[in-house]
Amino acid sequence: MAERRVTVGWAEGLHARPASIFVRAVTSTGVPVTIAKDGGTPVNAGSMLGLLALGAAGGDTVVLASEADGADEALDRLARLVQDGLDALPEA
């Protein structure tokens, strides 16, 4: 299983606009991904409700994970998005 630990770079955390950006980014990878707060229960990273329920604040550490083909590239891009608090998924 591929995993990336990353600190949430959006000051407001994974709420509202950043959560929407992240869910769209996960969906666009075509790779099933889970996200969890460090030490917490993983949720579907492509689910807005799951992501909001996670309650990840700015500065929290989250773990992105996937077992699918192409997971390493997808997780690298998603990790950069979260860490840098970007407005869009970075190019490959």
C-alpha cells in the first residue's frame, strides 16, 4: 500500500472550498484514495461528507493511502496539493 503523510497547508483546513478542491482532485486521478488524520480511521478521500467529518484543521497531519495501480503518482500529486494549499491539482 502506498502512503503519504502530509501536513494540511490550508489555514482553514479541509473545510468548504479546500475540501471541494481536494475531492475534485481525488476524483480526477481515477485512483481510489483514503485519508485519515494521523492515527485516525481512514475515510474515502473522494467523499465530501467523509472529508468534512474528518475535521482536519490547518497544520494537522493526514495520511493519504491507496493500493491501486498508479497510486504513487496520484498520492504524490495529492500530497503536494494538501501540503502547499494549492487551488488545483499540480501537473504530473
